[in-house]
Amino acid sequence: MSFFSDFKAFLLKKDIVALATAVVIGAAFNKVISSVVADIFMPIIGLITGGVDLTQKFIALDGVKYESLEAAQEAEAAILTYGNVIQAVIYFIIVGLFIFLFLRAYEKTKKKEETAAPAGPTKEEVLLTEIRDELRKNNI
């Protein structure tokens, strides 16, 4: 096979199509989670912490006390923005929670499908069984 036919066969495998679909859905899911974190959870955390914006928390490594993160960045000071790390950890926990809840709901639906009673035989199966039994009786 040529390179292009191999590549085409690779791209058209079910696994690759499923992976591509998962990546697209994951990107959309990321936007939803980012909005949930930024627009819902972070304001609540800010309220709990007395209006503190975690993204503005930093430590200047040069020992100078800057009024704001922007001032430290303008001065090109070496800074540790630990507030961003805290927000990233919160984001990670929320993403994990959403994925856990989604998979848990998925597993429950899967278990219901597996435990459903199997349907009885179709009319064709019943007829074929009768024909088989009749043939056995007649030793044919």
C-alpha cells in the first residue's frame, strides 16, 4: 500500500473518529467548565475570602512591595503568582468532579441496560425451533 492509502485507512478507523469526536467535545466541555469556574465558583470563593481576587495574589522575588500584580509586571520583577496556581487547582478539582459525575451517570445507564430482561424469541426463532424439533422427531 502507498503512504496515502495507509494514512487514509488510519484516519477512517473507528477509534480515530471516536478520538477526534472526543477531542472536539472535550474542547467544548473545557469552555463550559472554564465559565463555571470563573463565573460561578470564583466569585463565591471571593465572597468567602472577603472579596479577595486570587488571580491578583503574588509574591515579588526581588523583595520590593508592589501595589498590584500589574505594577510588578510593568517593573519586570520576578514574581510568583500563587493565586493563579490556587485557581488552577480549583479548576482541576471542578473538572474532576464534573467528569466523575458524568461517568457515574453513564455507568448507571449502562448497568440498567445490562440488567434489562432479554426479550423473548422472535416469531422467526419460534418457527425455526418448531421446524427443528419436528425434523428431530422424524429423524431427518
